Amino acid sequence: MKLTGAEIICESLVREGVKVIFGIQGGSILPLYDKLPQYPQLRHILVRHEQCAAHSADSYARATGEVGVCFATSGPGATNLVTGIANAYLDSSPVVAITGQVARPFIGKDAFQEIDITGITLPITKHNYLVKDASSLARTIKEAFYLGRTGRPGPILIDIPRDVFIEEAEFHYPNKVNLTGYKPPLRGHPAQIKKAAQLINEARQPLIIAGRGIVVAGAYTELQHIAETAQIPVVTTLLGIGCFPESHTLSFGMIGMHGMAYANMAVTNADLIIAIGMRFDDRATTKVSGFAPKARVIHIDIDPAEIGKNVRADVPIVGDARIILQEINKLVAPTQHPKWIRQLDEWRKEHPSIIIQDSEGLLPQFIVRKIYEVTKGEATIATGVGQNQMWAAQHYWYNKPNSFISSGGLGTMGFGLPAAIGAKLGCPETTVWCIDGDGSFQMTLHELATITQEKVAVKIAIINNGFLGMVRQWQELFYGKRYVATRLSGPDFVKVAEAYGIPGLRVKHKEEVVPAIEQAMANPGPFLIDFIVEPEENVYPMVPPGATLAEVMEAPSKKTKALSDSIKSPVSNI
């Protein structure tokens, strides 16, 4: 049967199981939007900025495990997607972005709102397309979804001229994809798997570093099996949070610049590192020359380009983490490492890292801890970037995959609110909290309109310290407290929320925190809390720039009593 290009796209999206699309109208993509009412299976979410369409699609993908989809028109609509696409690329998130382009006769003529978006996004997409005829649309969309979700996931952009949306063609949706030269490795080399198992069996102080690759592969059971069988402690990267239950006795938290001191000490003293689905980025390793100086390294990753890129691998294994761990688990012998585990438990007691000190003022750490307690750890947390991100990573206890959604590789401020929208629309039965800073929140607060219009019941906690906090912290510690362009004014966030029809509260005192969170939870719709916190509270632990993980800075000693012990201190009892 013959369909227009726009109809072919919609039919193809339905066949790919797409339920939600994030986007904004515009002239070049108007013919596609004109056909959307014919497809009620496709729910369109009208965001207020295209960057947020990409962020919401990215978060939707992470929360659901499906491919996220976003639309934008040509020119500025397409370029506004760029930051969101780059974010998805660096965090290996499957997103298909469909952009309108000027009509074919006008391409290359500098027509109104013409931009070479395929050229612009070439370095930040897994692949992209400029579709020049309607007959190619179905195959292109099939390929895009296949590429986006297989191998190392990533964003795919499809640019479509306006007249292609209108052009008619026969519609035949392909049953399968066969791309010459694209064969993502899955199984891993048997000899390397055997070597890895041998090293694991021989190790006395092994350590697993679990990254987002565990989440992508769905290798949660396999990871827990190898950790428990061989009694191997597990630490995670920022985006690996939740892939291994943080309540588990073998869980020792996040590593890196703001990782747990005891986790960083574990890396420094391990004799074997089993790195799974992580890319040894600088925030995780800090000074590479001092990373894991006593350890041999097993590196498992589906992307061969990551192997040996930053840290030399003694045993590189390319393939799907779940499949490879299944094979390694067959060869790993039940083992005990009581001395090593006891040592890590001692470090955890000596360096609690995330203890919360009592304070007259309101501390961000206390707020995050109370959100955890009130939600009983059952919420999905979406964050902005900055101090708020680190406090959310440190002080909530994540026991479920995909329960922590944040911008890792790109560190995109403003990610939190659109990410919360995407997560909630993807998992409507899940409680979703956006934990954001006042600086990060102001970058995308216009999406409160989207929340109202689409009735998205997210809860919002603004950590309001009146600064661009993380930059201010660096200025305090490394730039002689010269606070340049970091003091931040802002609106009355409660009134802003109310202007959008969202109820809100301002909280300044510790005793108000729990009642406010409970009120937010009791409200069936969206709710905003503006927490006025200590303006110069810092994130600790912290590894200074140019230092190794062993040179971690911990919070200065205070003469006040601790408000609570670390919640991330399950004792191994070994």
C-alpha cells in the first residue's frame, strides 16, 4: 500500500513499539505532526525546548530499557537537540532523533532554517541519516532502532526533508536488519575468558568495578553471582549506581573524584581489578598513572574502542557483559577472601565518608537522606549536575537498576527536570524525584509547563544554596576563595511553581524537612520543595585535580556530633 512519508514514519514507530515521543512543532516537520492524530498509540509530549526533548527521551530510555524518541524541526530546532544528543552519546543511551529539513530543492541553498544537522551531529551520534526519498524511510527507521539498541547503545539521528514527508511510497516494513560490517561482538574470546577466570581464582584482593555496561546488558544476576561465589567486593562508577544492591554486604559504594574514601582505597590496594562495562574515564580514575598500582586488570566491554584507551588491560574481553559473565561464572571457583573483606570493612569504619554532621543550618545531605527514608528507597532519582548530583549519589541508597538517572560523561546542567519527566512517563507507577540545584534547575525550569500540561506527577527538591555550588567549591579550595561569577540569584521558586499550577513549599529548618517530603508524597500530582541550605557546604570526599584516588580529601573534622552514621555501611561479618 502507498503511504506518505509521514505516515510511513508513524507506522514504523508503531511497529517498533514506540509509545511516547518528545518534541516541538516547526515548519519543516509540520507534515509529520499533521499525521500524528491518526496514530493514538503514539503519545506526543510537547516540551518547551528541544534540548529537553532529547534529555527526556534519553531518560525514558534509561528508565524503561526501550529506545527513546524525540522530534525537532529544521535549523534551530535541530541544533537545540545537540546537547541532549551529545549527552546520550557519552552515556550510551539509545535515542532516535527525527528532525525536519528544508525541502530537497533548497538543500545547500542556505534556505530559511537550513542547517547541516547530519554534519553537526556526526561526532556525537552512533550513526545518522539524511533520507532523500520516502521509499527509504521504513528501512532507515528499522536500521536506526536496531543500531540504537544493539552493541554499545547510542543516539541515531534521521534528518528528513519536508517534501519527503509528503511524498508517497509503497510501505513495507522490514522484518530484520542486515548491515554489512556491523556485527557487535557478544560472546567474548574463550581463551581470554579462561585467563580472566584463572586470575580471579588466584587473586587475594580482587575488586569488581561495575559500570553502566552492567545496566545496558541487564547483567545484574550474573554480577551478583560472581561477587558472591568468589567473594569479591563491588564498587561502581557514577552511572553504574544501582546495578549492584547498595545494601549488599559486598557493596562498597562509588569510586572516583567524589566516591567513597574506602572505595577508592579498595581500588588502590586491590591486586586484581575486574572492570565491567566502564570506560575508565577521568572522574572515575582521577590520575591515571596512579590508578590501581598493585592490580592486574581484566576489562570487559562491548566497545573495543574503550579497551586500553585510558588504562592498560592485562586481559581484555570484548563482548556483552551478561554473556561473558555467564561464561566466567562457569569457571570461577567458590572462594573466600576474609582478610580482604575485613580490611575493607575496617576502612569503611575508619573513613565513613558520608557521615552527616549536626548543624544549625539545613544541610543538603540531610535532605537527600530524608527523601530516602520517606520513600523507603523505592523512588527513581533524576538529578541535575553539580553538588546536588553528588549528594544524591552519595546519600540515597540504590538497590534497583535504573533508579539513579544522571548526566555522566557530558555533565549537563539542566538535565534533572526533563530527565524526571522522561522517567515518570516511562514508568508511571514509580515515584520519581528530581533532585536539582538552584543553578541547574534554572536552566530548564520552563519544563514545569510541560509537567502541568501533560500532568506528570514528579516531585522536585531544589537544593538552593545561592551559588553555582560545585564551581564555588573549587574556587574555595583551589582558587583562594575568589568567588567569580558563582554567586547566584534566583526567583521565588515556590511562586514560580504556583504560577505553573504546581503546589510548593519553602523549607529552611531541619524539623520542616520530613513533613514537607511527606506532603509532596501525599499529593497525587507534581510538587516542588525549595530547600534553603547552607550556602557554602562542600561535597566530600573529593580527590583534588591531578591527584590519585589514594589522595582523597575528606570532610574537615567538626566539633559537632554526627547527625547520623553512613547508611551505606552494611558490615560484612566475615
